[in-house]
Amino acid sequence: MNLFVCFRSTDEYEGVSVMNTLKTKSQNALVILEETDRNPEWKKNVSDKFSIAHYVVFLVGSTTFESKHVNWEFNKAEALNKYIIGIKLKGATEESYLRFKKYKIFDSAEECLEYMLTMKEMGAIYTYTD
């Protein structure tokens, strides 16, 4: 499965930790995509990666949606009808994940991974190699 992971640069330390947990626990079942360069082509790069992502995962901290980049990514993922899910970071509050009312948000990377793998087993998400 391909995941595109979105988070604020201010949450980078915790974000990298979450991504490492997903990689380790998935036993190579995941490919994690991200765009860290904020060059003039970043929107195109994100769009290209979204096109091969099965899930767009937002790491939600206390100020995640104060970022114009994260908001653009969220709106783009919605416009493309991507599977959107969230993982709460330590600073997340009820207010910080209000945008996830219609999406699943998990308390941990492990919970999120279990959900994605279950969905794959059920055939609810396909892979490009099938």
C-alpha cells in the first residue's frame, strides 16, 4: 500500500517517529510517500504522489491546520476522493481534529496500520501490484 503522509514541519520530530513506526510495524507492507521540498513545484509533486497513494494520512497536532500547505493537501486529497485518515499527535486537541468529523482518526500509528491492513485484507483497498 502507498501512503502519502502530511504533517506540519513544526511536528517533524514526532512525524518522523510515526512514519518509522509505520514502516517497522508494517514489515514492508507500506510505501510512505511525502513531499518535504517547498520549491515552486511542490504542489505538482504532491499531486503526482497523491495519484499513486492509496491513503492520505494526516498527522494531527495542535496547529496542523494552521498551515497553508497542510490545508492545500487536505483540500486536494478531498477533491481527488482519496481515502483520508488521521493519526493524533501528542499535542492534538478536540479542536485540532474537527476537520476529521467525516474521516477516521486514530490514537496511534499502530491502530492506523491495523485498520489499513484489515481494509486491504477485506479487499476494500486495492494495490497497484495486484
